[in-house]
Amino acid sequence: GDGIMLLSWMHERYPSVPVIIMTGYGEIQTAVSAIKLGAFDFLEKPINPSVLAEKIEAAFKDRKETENILRKHSQEKKKKEKRGGTVEGCSPLSSRMYSFINTVAPTSMAVMIIG
């Protein structure tokens, strides 16, 4: 129906926005289609306000957790890139070595690190 079309449109344009589908026809196939198209949840009318409030809270909590995971992953990736990937160390000599690594990395120059 129109709700499924709206869900598809929303998911294409705003994939990070959680969508809760509410319908007067609680058919399993419609619920499955909605979830496959990206709906966060599916409710059948008549809507119980407390259940709706719980679903909305769960959607926001899920989105916040997802954003935190993505932010943490991004920060770890940046730290790893700054450190030089799998090479570890934070001394002044290590920092100098990372600088050399970052300078040489985009070239085809062979490098041997000893020590």
C-alpha cells in the first residue's frame, strides 16, 4: 500500500531515520515486506499509545547506539591511520618513524626498518 511506498521513499532518501509502520491490516506478508524495506518496526491498528511510545524509544535508542558504534569505529580507524596501521608505539622516535612511513607510503620506494 501507500505506507510501503512511503517507507521505500524514506529509506532511499533518509536511510538512517528509523521508520515505524502502522497499519490497519496486520498481515504477516506486509510486516515482512516492511522490515525487508528497512522499517524499524511494524504496528497494527488500533495503536496502544504506550506500545507506540516504547517502539519510538527503542528506535531512538537503536539509532543512538548505531551512531556511537560508527563514531567509535571511525575514531579507531583515524587513530590507526595516524599511528601507521599495525605498527605501535607513542615515543618521540615512533612519531618520527610514522612521519617517515607516511612520507614514503605513497611511493614505490623500498624501505627497511631495523630496530
